[in-house]
Amino acid sequence: MKRTQIYLDEEIYKYLKEESKKTGKSISELIREKLKKEINQNKENLLKTIRETAGIWSYQTEDVEEFVRSIRRGERVDNL
């Protein structure tokens, strides 16, 4: 575990201090828990997006690489 120092505004500090008293956990522990929860939610959202888009190209018969090359060779559309 690495040690770090952060600055909290008064409102956040008061909230964490109250939570600390209610739960018996240190402010540091509460911060770690909340950060882990946020990181895990972000991972879940990413995995959900990946699952939703997996196979999205499967209905195409065209080779993906050739399709990208054709777009790059084609005329560019400016100012839609």
C-alpha cells in the first residue's frame, strides 16, 4: 500500500468524519472503499459497453481492413 496526502474541502471532510463515527472506520479506509467502488463501477460500465458492441460488424460481408482503407481513399466530407 502506498501513502499519499490529499486536501479535502470542509463539506467532504465533515461527511467523512460523520461516516467514520457511524461505521467505526477511519477516514482513510472510507476513501479507499469509495475509490475502489468507483473504479469497479467504471470497469463494469466498460465491460457492459464491450458486451453490447461485440459482434456489431458481424453482419457485414466486407473485410474490415478493406473497408477502412476505402474510407481513407474516399472523398472527405467537410462541414457537415
